[in-house]
Amino acid sequence: MDIFTFPDKAAGGFGYAYLAMAVLFIVAKITLSKLKKADKKAKEEVARIEMEMKHENLNQN
């Protein structure tokens, strides 16, 4: 069975394939949402550090 070929319902015994595909899509969705959240958090952290560095540089001058 190909990864992109859906099993034939008439053949029977392929219910596990549909469940596996559904689980795969759910895991992919969760993974992508976690990666997007982590990326956003990292960008906010970088911005915060840059602001602190600018503030320190202004205080030193």
C-alpha cells in the first residue's frame, strides 16, 4: 500500500489504515502548532533582550 493511496473499503481489513492516517494528521497538527508557538516565544524573547541591551547602552552614555 502506498502512503498516498487510500485503501479500498470493499477489500475490508483496512480500518487500521484510516485510523493511522487520522492519528498522523492529528500529530502533525499538534506538532505544527507547538513549533509556531515556540517560534513566537523565541522572537519575543529576542526582542526583549534587544530592548534591555538598548536600555543599558543608553544608561551608560
